Amino acid sequence: MKINGLINKLYRKIKKVPDFGSRIQKKEIEKLINKIPSSGKILNIGSKNCSYSPNVINLDIAKLPNVDIVADAHFLPFRESSFDGVIITAVLEIVKDPQAVIREIERILKPGGIVLATLPFLQPYHPDPTDYHRFTIEGVKLLFNNFEVKKLCNNRGPFSMFLWILREFLSIVFSFNCDTLSKIINIMLGWLFYPFHFLDHLWPGSRRLHIISASFLIIGSKKYR
């Protein structure tokens, strides 16, 4: 039993390949939290187990450690203009109606309040527990057209996108329909390919990266009316 426990623990650590693309996201989230006073309130939608700071309220569809409120993002249980900031990362692709979620975010934000979101473009299918949508850069702008856009950039570059798709492709081709073997190959390739993600830094300002970006990060503020 002890050996099985150690094996399971080792597997959980090994399967978590470092996520290079999330460094941009992490940096911008830290900026947002530092910008809003400790007396302000920030809502983290689809938080899972993460924990940022005492003034960040974690909301998720499932009851997990560090989740403060269990609710559906389509129907946020808060009054209008009650939050200074909203964080929503890797969520808008798995909800049925992204526009309804964005309307709810706009409703609960104070005028001038900040929303930080990430949205996928060229990414493999990754249900959590569902996976419905992908967004081009024009699609991101349209979804947030009621906000004043402060920043819109690639959250993951072209190498991150290519290597992720290549991992999935090779794990499918060489697993011969064996799910366990597919997972093993995917994890091994994830660690093997990881150093090459740093190549994304070579062209950070290219105007054409949005054509093959894996995902986008947008920061917007609620307009004063």
C-alpha cells in the first residue's frame, strides 16, 4: 500500500508539466491585485484551488478547497457594482454562454472596475468538464466591446501552441488507442518539449502573432455611463 501511495504521489507531481504560458497571466494578475486597495473586493471566477490574497473571493461551480462561493458564472449571486475587479482565466471556453457570463461580470463590477480574462484560440480540446468555444482576436474584442480595453496580448505564443498540439498528435498516433500509454507519452513529451517554450520570447511584439496564438489575455475596465 505504501508503494502504491508513493507511486501515485510521484505520478501527480510528474504529470504537472510546468506551464510556461501562464507566466504572463501570473504577472498581470499580481499587478491587478496590487493595484486594487486591500479594502477593495476582487472576484476570481473558476478559481479551483488557487488562493491569491484575502480580498480575492474565490467562486467555482464545484466545492473545492479555497473556494468561498459555489455558483454558476452565468448567474453571479452578487449585487450590481459590488466588485472592484474580476479575474476569469481558462473559463470562457467551458461555459455554455460566454456573452451571458461577460454581462454578469459587467453588472457586478463598479464603474472603472477591472476585468482580467484569458481566452483560448488554437488549443487542443480540453474538457473541464466541458469545452465549447475558441476565440480569434476579433472575437475577444467583440465579447468585451462594452469595456475599455487596457491590454490585449498573446498569453501563449506560437511555440507553446505548436508544441501542445504536437504533444497531443504524437500521443494519439503512438498510443495505438491505449489511453494509459497516451497519457504516459503526453507527459514525457511535455517535459521534453518544455525548454522550447522559451522561444516564445524571441518575438514578443510581432503584430502577426495573433494569427497562430494559443490564447489571449485581455484587461478591460467597465465604462462610466
